[in-house]
Amino acid sequence: MSSATIRSRKVFYVMGFDPRGVKYYYMLLKWEAARRAKRDESNIKIGRMDPVWEHGDRCRCRFEMDDSPVDVDYEILSIDDIITAYFHSGTVNRLLHGLYAATMLFLSGIFFKFCRHYWPFALFSAFPVVALILGGVVSYSLGGFLSAIVLGTDALWGTLLFATVPAALFLYALARWDERLYVLYVLNIFSFVYEMSNGKHPELDDRIGRFAERIRTVVDEGQTDEILVASHSAGTLVAIHVLAEVIRNLPGQPSTRLSLLTMGAQHNVAFYPSASKLRADITELAESPDLLWVDVFSYQDPINAGHFDPVEQLGLKPRQRCNPQLVSSRFPIALLPDTYKKIRYSFFRYHMQFLMANETGRGFDYFHVLGSNRPFGMEYFEVDRRCRKRPGDG
């Protein structure tokens, strides 16, 4: 990779499973850019967000952080409509689809692989199931108690009859206060990830194809020094599929640097036996010398896969190993002690830190990635960019 100075950078941001949508992520970019600029008196200007095509909105930004400014064209690729459909499908439907996905998580055996590779993610995966089991046990117990008082019997039919009332109240509480309980929300994530990983979401597959066409158009135009696809949480799975589609259809080596940044990734769901396309796309990116893929993880974040090397852990066999490069976020030193103490056990807030301002100048700094005048990857992360052939391939 050349050490030439970057003067313009095109960023495609792929959001995770979040119903707050494009407007929220644009405002987050503005808020956190202002916070980050105050830390070392950098000058970061975030322009107005405008639609650029049917599934993308962008803003023109200018970062003056190093000894030369960088113009950043920041485009958010939208799956808002696909995500909000999960939240508008009704409580019972969300519950049933989420339970089906959770059941497949256990029956496929990948929950136990989660336990072996990064147990905090396994606990996060088990949380909604445990909550529902506890709710069922409490409802059943209350049903037996009420049956004994009203009917004078604890027969099964009486227990089940009276259990319907506390069970209905429990479901109402899930729907009414899920922004605090997160039970249905996590079940929705299960459904989304399961359907995407197992090729059961044709609408999302079509959107991925549209995203790939959009990125290829920008690559072909060659009007920017660097193209970076940045993604977070479950959006990293979408980004992997998109970049694999782009790489497969490039006529030759791209004239513009092409990079992928995954943050707080969940690509360990490729353990699903039927997730063959996801594994194939990871392999495609792993062996591509025309792409630099950096995966930033956090040891303290239970919503990401942790230090998960998909090539090694999934047993993939790329012809040569070029990607991904794994980098720790080091959030405990990237945040001030008071901030770290405040958010350490606020798991969803902690998970968002990948996209938020660095407070100390150490550890991962998303805004330095966006605005650095150095090429993405080797200079900033100090990663080993060399491709390595598979043993036995010469």
C-alpha cells in the first residue's frame, strides 16, 4: 500500500439492526464529531444530509485533523424499511419468529460454539430466551396460586386457565417497555441475522445487490483517493455480502483503494450449518489482495464476536490469506475513567462506542479513521498487509 497523502475519501456506512434509521446516524455523526473536535481542537465540518439515490443519503464533510485536510463524502446505505418491518409485525409475530430463530440457534449447536469461542456473546444470545422462560414460570406459578384460591384446586386445567392473565400481562409489558427490556428487540435481531445468514431474506438480498452496484459505480468513476465501507454490529454481515459482490464483479484491479472496516462484528453466526453463502463471501474477501479488511472488536462488549478470526475459527480454506486484520478497540483506555465506569455495564451504549468520540487519543478512534490523510489500514492500525499462501500451495 502506498503512503501517498489522502485528500478525498468516500465512505459508505452500513448500519446495524437499529430502527432509529438514517437520521439518527447522521445526527450521531454530527454530535460525536463535535465532541471529538473539542478534544484536540481539530476542525471537523459535517455538511447537510441529502438523498443521493433511492437507498442512500450522504453529507459532504471536511476533516482538518492532520497536516493536510481531507474531504469526506459520507454516505449512509439504508435498510430502514427492512428493519422497521420487524417492529411493525405485531408482538405475537415478533415473538414467534424470534423464538424460531432462537430455537435454531440451539438446535444447530452454534450456541455452544459461541460459548467456546466468546462466552459473553453466548450470554447475550441466551438472554431473551432466559427472560421468556422466567416469564413463563412466573405466569404458571401465579396461575396455580390463583386456581387454588378461586377454584380450590391446583389441577393443570385450572392452572393453565388462570395463567393466561399473568402471561398476557407479561407479553404486554414486553411490548410496552421493550425499549428498556430489549427482549423482543434481541429476538428481532435473531430473526434478521438468521434469515440473512441462511438465505431466507430475498428483499435484503436484492438490497445488497443494489448496494454493490452503487459502490461499483463509484469505483468505476475513480474520482476519490480512497473508498471505505464502514459497518457496525449486524450491519457487518450486510457489508461482507456487499463487498464480496463488488470484488467478484470488478473487471480488474481497482484504480481506487478499496477497504472494509467492520466494527463490533457478529460474523460468528457463519457457524450456522446452512450459512454457506456467508462463509463463501468471507472466503472471497479473505483471499482478495485488492481489498484491505480491518475488523475492530472489543473484549468488553458482549454484543460483538470478540477476538474472532473467521478464517481460522470457521475452518475456511482461502487460496491465500490477505484478510481480515483483527484490531482491538481498547475502549478502557480510549475513554476517560468516569465515562468508562458509567457505560461499562450499559451494554447497548457500550456497543455504540465504536461510532462515538475517542476521549484520550489512545485506542480506536473512528473519526481519525474517517479524517486521516494517511491511507486506511497499515499506517493507522499498523497491520500486516502481506497476503500469505495456504500451506502446501507453494
